[in-house]
Amino acid sequence: MKKKIILISSAVIIIVIAAFIFIKSKDTPAYNFRTAEIKKGNIDLTVTATGQLSAVTTVDVGTQVSGTIVKLNADFNSKVHKGEIIAVLDTTTLYANVEDAEANLNHINAQIIAAKSNFETEQALYNKKLDSQTNYDLALSNYKSLLAQKQQAEADLQKAKINLRYATIKAPINGIVISRNVDVGQTVAASLAAPTLFSIANDLKSMQVQADVDEADIGKVKVGQDVSFTVDAYPNKTFDGVVSQVRLAPQEIQNVVNYTVIINVNNDKLLLMPGMTATVSINISHQDNVLEVPDIAFYFQPAQNMIDQTFLQKRKESSFRFKHSSQETNKYAANIHSAFSKFGQSSFQQNLKTIWLLDGNNKIYPIRVRTGLDDGTYTQIESRRIKSGDQVVLGTLSTNVPQTKNVNPFQPQNRFRRRNRGR
């Protein structure tokens, strides 16, 4: 009888253990975490913008007189030197204007001679009291009037000669012609504004990019910063430049305020051309050989049953010891609690964040890190507890994940409940 009771008791115990194991196995899901390897690399913090290439100095050559183009000595891509004749206007009318001004001046000179002689005669008679004051004043007035007319005639002659010289158009600088807007036989009119005949770039070996930078980023841009950019003509080639000027004049484009940033570019190989659109990256800051993690790692928030319970138990015991220790350790415990107050988010300092690491037993545990540069894809991190090669959790791939509320095991009330249950 006693043996029968022992056998029955043993069978019950075995059934209970099997049921417990079965239930436990159903309650403990297997997780497949999506991870990335923490590694060292270079991180660049950049400001991106678009701009247009142009020569450092570009001069529009026009004409100050109207006329017909009779000769062109320069064409597109022509190299010209300062003072070189590049175009000539018809001078027929201009020569006629010079001759007319000279004839008018000669006529006035003849009148002055006669007026001077008459004035000298009247002055002699007036001094001898043989003529009236009225005749003397009239002769003097006529003489001075003709002298004034002579000055006007001389000015007209000078103006006519200047206009004649303007008919010969010369290059104002050394450079290359990048635009020609007239042809031989075309009439140009300079009544309101000087028409542009040529555009001459001073030196295409030194160019600049005029980039439009958003007002949200302009505070980061400084003179002397390195720049890299690409153009559609050479999609696989990167060009370099340096910020030379940040212009203060704002430009509003579609209700967005932009500021023009001038970037100097070396174009010794003459690959770049004026007018090309450049996609610009201004290097604001740079870090070499630093630990980096994908930005998505900071947004992972695990359920409580995903977390390494051994780690939580150690954290619980540490918190209990901190509670009964000195003021210094209490302060450290408070910092620990604050550091883990929100998973994946900054807490007591803006550049402190939490990431979750995966150990060799497929368990995850949190690590507090100090963040640095963020290039939009990777973020620099600093922590004595992390080394290159560690696996950081980005998310979970498991399809058997229970819908568990994200509970923070580091909050005081949760630790208190666990201690009560332990008692």
C-alpha cells in the first residue's frame, strides 16, 4: 500500500513538473532581434545646399552710343586681353557730329573776335567820356556771352569726339568671352540703357559657387570651412572648395529665407563651366575613428519580458544598497534612475541616450552613452562599457512577440512592487 502511494505521488509530481515546463515554455517566447555591429568610422556633420557656378569676375561689355555693328573681332570662347578691340560700330554719323561741333566752335570764335574788337572800341570811347554807359555795357555783355558760348561749343566738340571713340569697343579685362549677343549688321540702341554685347569672364581657372543656405543652417556656416560638391556633368566626381563669404542679405524663396554663401573653387583642369548647378555639402565638423551606431538604435523600446532579468536583479540589488548607503551613493543611484527613466530618449542631459546591446545568450541589456556628431544616418557614441564589435539592437524580427506594455523596470514604484513580492 505504501509503495502504491509513493508511485502515485511520484506520478503526480512528474505531471506537475511537465505541466509547469510546458506552460513556462509557452509563456517564454523566443525573440529574434535585428542588430547591427558597433564599429569605428568617420563621421562628418554637413550642411547641404544647391548653388550655381560662376566666374569670380564676370564683366558685361556694352556700348554707350547707338549704331550698327560693322565689325566683330571676338566670338564665343575667344580669349581677349585688356584694351583689345573686340567690336566696331558704324562711325559715319559720329564723324558728322564731330565736324558739326568743330564748325560751330569756329563760328563762335569768329564772333568772339568781332565782339572783342567792338568792346575794346566802346571801352576806349567810354574812358574818354565820348560814349554812353549803355553802349559800353551792351558791348561787354555781348563779348562775355560769346565767351560762354565758346565753352559750350568746346564741350560739345569734346562729347562728339568721346562718342566717336565709344564706337570702338575694347575689352575691359583679360579673360574669355562666354557670351556674344550681337552680330555684324545689327543695330544697337543706347537710348535708355547700355545694351550688352559680350560677357567676359576674367579667369575660369578660379571659379565660385553661389549656394543658397537655409536660415536654419546658416548659423553653422563659417568662412574657411571645407566644401565638397558635385555637378550633373560629372556625377562620379567630387570637387572641393572653401567658404570665402557668407553674405548678410537675405533672399526669400517660396516663403523660405535663404542666405548666399560664396565658395571658392579651383578649376585648373577647366572641367567646370559657368552656370552649372552644384549640389553642395559644407563640412561643419568632422570626427575620425570614433564608435558609431545607426540612428535607429535610439528608438528601440523593448517590452519588459525581453530584458535580461539577471541584469534587472543586479540593478534592483544595487538600488537597494544605494538606498541604505551614504549620500554620495544615493546621488549616484538617483543619476542611474534618471539615466534609465526613458528608453531610447535623452533624459537628464540632452547628449545622453540609451541603446540596447545583445549578449551571447540572446539577452538584451541597456547601456547609457554620450552622443556626439550625427550625420543623419550614424551617430558618434562614447562609453567605457562599449567596444567595437558589440551588437546593438535595432528592433525585433520575432513574430511570436506578446503584446506587453513597455514597463520601465528602473522606476521606483516598480522596484518597490518587486521587493514586496520578494518578501
